[in-house]
Amino acid sequence: MLVRRSPLPDRGIVQRRTLILGLGNILLQDEGLGVRALERLTARYRLPAEVQAIDGGVMGLDLLPYLEGVTDLLILDAVQTGEPPGTLVRLEGEAIPAALSLKMSMHQIGLQELLAVSRFQGHLPDRIVLWGMEPASLDPGLDLSPIVAARLDALVEAAVQELQDWGIAATPLSCHSLRR
């Protein structure tokens, strides 16, 4: 009798799993930037199966289960850094919680806690990058401010380039599928 055994998996090879997380409160103009950027990205690009895109809104710690098994986390969000409105911001690793010490809203407290609890539980992704933009208005309203709306495509393209730098191909959908 011949018994074939599969070779043991190479412990050095990690199956990469990516999460794109759009954050923000869409009821407060530019505060909803991360959600709006995620909507535009998923409307214009097909993502591979190992990439999950989630509208995290203002869910905070409720997002914790989604981080389990994630190796690469790309966060899209509005970030106040003191730069002019519409300025693109890229933060990586430990720079993210430090930048969030100046909070715009309650959801950013949730993001800090989410990352801290994820680290404590041993589920913190290997790579975390936040792509965001300096907001112009956090007033009540469903639309982004004109300056931020005009730069939304630049934010989406920066996120797509980040994914490409990670070896993830975001495939553009046909021109007929594009929505503004």
C-alpha cells in the first residue's frame, strides 16, 4: 500500500490577508472621507479574493474580529495634521496612534483602542498604513467639502498605489462601471 503524504507547509511562508478599512462619520462632511474613499475605490477597482474592503464607519472596537488573521491593514480616514485642507497624509506603523493623539472625532478614539487591543490580543497586522487627507470641514452635512471632494481621486489612487507596492493588483473596472 502506497501512502502519499503532503509535505509539511513551509512555516516561513505566510498567507497574506489584506483588509482595507474605510473610517469616518458620513454625517459630518469631511469626517466621512475614509468611507467615501472606500466607496470610490471599490466602485472603480476589482480587488483580489485575499483582500477584504470594509466600511468601518465609526464602529471602533466592533471591528476587532475583522483584524484576526489580517497581515496587512490599509486604513482610509480623515486626519488632522495641521497641513492645508486637501493635503494627502500617509502614516505607517507607530506613527498612526501618535498622529491620532489630536482627535477630530470619537471614532478616532475607537481606532486607537482598536489597534491597542489588537496588539494586546496578538492580532495586530504585520503592516499597517493609513492614507488620509486633511479635512476642510467637520460641520454636519452629507457631502464632502469642495476641496476634499476635488482631491478624493488622488487619495484613491494613492491607496491603489500602496496596494500595488504590497504586490496586490487592483484591477480597474471598465469605463462603463465607473461612478462619480
